[in-house]
Amino acid sequence: MSEGTGRKAPYIIPIGPTHPALKEPVMFTFEMEGEMIRDVDFAPGQTHRGIEWMGMRRNPVQIVHLTDRICGICGVSHTFAFARAVEQIAEIEVPERADYVRTIIAEFERIQSHLLWAGVAAHELGFDSLLHLTWRVREQSMDVIENLTGNRVNYGIVQVGGVRRDIVPEQHQIIEDCLATYEGLLSKLLSLFLDDRSIALRCRDVGVLSQKDALELCTVGPTARASGVNVDLRQDYPYSAYGDLDVRTILPDQYAGETRGDVYDRIVVRLLEVGQSCGIIRQCLDEMPAGEVTAEPKIAKLLAICKKASGEAIGRVEAPRGECFHYVRMEAQEAPHSWKVKASSYSNLMSWIPMLRGEQIADIPIIVASIDPCLSCTDRVAVIRGERRDILSKEDLHRLSVEATRRLQA
């Protein structure tokens, strides 16, 4: 105990950047008082890959392949957002049928992403049998995605001006079978996650993010909605086919009758959104218009259109984790003048601070995982020294890495 106060002196626990409880590298520093977290700080930046730097040296058609690789789980959201920005600048009108195909793929991505997260949450709680069940049923959505796009990851379906593949009538039954499976399983998944007393004890009133904090920290997606913030780009600023569909924000009180903003509520929102996505996909299939799926099928002509384009625009998409934001500026040349990505997790990371303060050390893994963080699509490199800002190039990063290695070897 600290002298004269009767309180235990705080001690520091570092966790990361690599740790069995973390699915991606991030460095946490916890100030502990016994088993209780008094304060916390974190440092991302362990997985910077220089994608924006590479993109500004390629044409928009080539950049599409990079955007698909920003995140292994929500790659189509990044591709979708980037394509929307370029289409606005180049005044390319996407065919209506392509909008519906994009929406279907985006909702299948949401389903597989939420089910993957549910499995991770079960694992962090020590319920590996539930992890294996959730990931097993997730496979059917991955199989459908592969059938529609040709790939299970990095789908390569979206291109500037539309999509590369249509959804033909022969594929409708495969989609319908998948949707029927999930709609039949949803009540079971809700029961397994939300009626289990052990999960409730580990998640109820744990990692609370108040509505006030969620708004002040500008959180997005299921993290914000679980705190009672009525925000969803598909509802608030409809794009693609969403303007023709009935999309309403999922909030925890629709299931539990109240909103506490805890880990439990984040489970509620994501599982209910799986059912919502099934309904959106079915509605798209029923109402899909006929027509072409790309504005310009000839890539050479599409590149010529993009090369003449000047201006700036933003593309916004409701990714599984929340708003995905791409800023693009073009100046009548082959490569964009500027390209900036703000991934969903970038908006959600600061919510860790109020979530973790006052909680127990044993709850760190599930609280950290509850926002479904993606560090690889968040990390950027910028060095600020007083009034001077330095953006590190690929060569700078390589040079600094070599210098650091030599210092360690000395």
C-alpha cells in the first residue's frame, strides 16, 4: 500500500504487441490497482503496410485490387467505398443491377464477419465449443461468396463502374438455401449466446460504453448501436440498392428491452444484424432489376475515362464494423493525386479507454475483442514534431527498420 493513503500502489502491466488474447498486434499499457484497471493506454501502428503509398502510384483499376486487401474480413467494403468515390469524380453511372449485386455481396460479407466475431467472442470467454459451432455455420456464407465471386477472401467482385460478375438465376437457389439455414439457426444462436448464464455473468455490465461516450468519441457501427446510438449509413445516407430497401437500425432494446452499452449488448446487435442481412439479401433477389452489371466493360476505355477525370470525392459504406470512408482526389492523370482511407476501427479504438477503466484484468480479452478491432486496416504512419509533419515513404520505413535492426545487433 502507498504510505499514508491506505490504497495499493498502482503497478503497470504491458500486454502486446503480440499476445494470445489479441488477434492482431497492438500494445496496451494497463495501470492496475490489485485486479482492477485504474487506467489504460494503447499504441497501434504495428502492422502498417504502406497501401495508400502504393495506391498513389497506380491507376484506379489497379487500386481496386489493393483496396480488396486492406482487410481480410471486410475487403469488399473498402473496394465498394473506393469505387464510389472514383465514380463520383469521373461521373460514371453504375447500372442499377450492379447496385443490387454489390448490396448482396456486402450483406453476405456482414454475415460472415459477424459470425466470425461471435466465434472470437466465444473463444475469449472460454467457450471453444461455441466457437467451433459458430465458425462451422459461417462456412456456408463463405461457400456462397465463393460461388458468387470465385473467391472466399479478397472477392475481386467490385470494379469501378459496377461489378465483374452477375448473379445468374441458377445461383438463386444456393443463396436461398443459405438464407433459410441462417434464419433457422438464428434463434438457436441467440439462445446459446444470450440465454447462457455464464456468458451473461461475463458480459452483462462489463465493458460499458455509455451513449454519451459513444457520441463524443464518434464511434460507429455495432459498437455505437450497442450503446443506443441510432446510426447506420444504410439507413441515414442510403447508397446503392439500400435506398430501395427497408433498412432500420438494430438496437439492443429490440431484444432485451433495454440498452446498457456493455459487451452483452454488442453480441445482441451483431447477431440480430445477421438476421437483418438475410432479409436484405432476400429483398434484393426479389426486386433485382434486369440490365448490365458494368458501366464500361472495356478496361482500356474505363482507364481513359478515369485518366481525364478531375475533382475530389468521398465514398462511404456501412462495413460490418461501421462506416468505412475513402477520400480520393484526381487531377487528370493516371494515378490519384490523393487517397486516404479511414477504416471503421479507426473510429472505434478510443472507446477502449472508457470500456476498460474500472474493469477486472480477466475481462480485458473480451472487452478488447468486443469492438471487433481490425488493426491492419487502421494503421497509418505520420510523425509529428512540433509544427512539422513528416509522412514516411516506403524507403524511409525500410531505412529506419535497417537502422533499428543494426542498433539491436550492436
